[in-house]
Amino acid sequence: MAKLTFREDLCKGCGLCVTACPKKILALSKTKLNHKGHAPVECTDPAACVGCASCALMCPDCVITVER
């Protein structure tokens, strides 16, 4: 199982990682905002992550780390 880590404080909520995820397990938070006022990305089902790193490659701000 892969481990996803997000730098929520730097996420600008663009959603590019959400569309890049082949398993569709990423979503912008509906309950929290970071200090910039953006809804950060979160993983809805960490156990389903296959570690493909498509989300990290798509992120323009490099806020996602994928460990396999």
C-alpha cells in the first residue's frame, strides 16, 4: 500500500491531482481551509491507492509525496 502525504498549507486547491488520479480517491476538502483560504486536497480511501504518483506529477506546487 502506498502512503500519500500532502503539504496542506501550500495546496492552492486547483484540483489537477483530483482529475489525474486513476482510482478517483482524491478530493478537495469540504470541511477545512488552509491559511491561504483554499480547500486542500485529501485522500478519501488511502487503502485504494496504488502508488502510481500521477497526482504528484500533476501537482504544479509539488505538495504531494508518494511513498511505496
